[in-house]
Amino acid sequence: MAQSPQNERSLGELFAELSRETSTLVRSEVALAKAELTEKAAQAGRNSAMVAVGGALAHAGLLVIIAAIVLLLVRAGLTSWLAAGIVGIAVAGVGYMVAQKGITALKNGDLTPKQTIESVKETAQWAKHQTR
């Protein structure tokens, strides 16, 4: 039975090919990790922006509440104060809810590059079987 050229390669050639393939595999794993982490960082950025918007709304609500207190002190008229107080409480409440939603999303966000970890595990298994 004639041997194919594939079977006639030297040990040095086999190790060189293994080295090239391993290098390519490592570069692919790094590229996957970068892509996955970039996606997760963008998601965390969006959630952080929600926290910032919620904080800004809560700050605006605080300013309106302060204005209501000032109006209360300047004018002893309940109508002006009541209107400003209701608006201030409503704005602060909305800001609080938006900030809480962003905080919850940040807490629940997972920055672990799961696809990369799985791929590295599969690569390790493949490499282990190749060396047997």
C-alpha cells in the first residue's frame, strides 16, 4: 500500500504546522474575546447612561422641590406651593425609577466573555486529543 504525501511529513513539519495552527487559533480566540467584551462594554455604557439620566431627572426634581419651598416661604399661598411640590415630587419619582432601572440592569449585566471561555475549553479539548 502506497503512503500518501500527508503521511510522509517529518516531525519538524508536523510541529511547524501545529505551531501555525495554534497561533491562528489563539489569534481567533483573542479576536472573539475582544468582540464579546466590546459588546458587553457597550451594553454597560448604555445602562450607565440610564443611571445618569435618572440622576439628572432626580436632580431636576430636587430643584423644583427647593423652588417649592422657596415659594412657600416667599408667598404664604398654598396654591403656588402645592403646584410646585406636586411637580417636584413627580419629577423626582420618575428620576428615581429610571435610575433604579439602570442600576438593576447594571447589576444583572454579565461581563463574562462566555463564548470565548467555551471556545477556549473546546480548543483545549481538541488540543488534548491531537497530542494523543
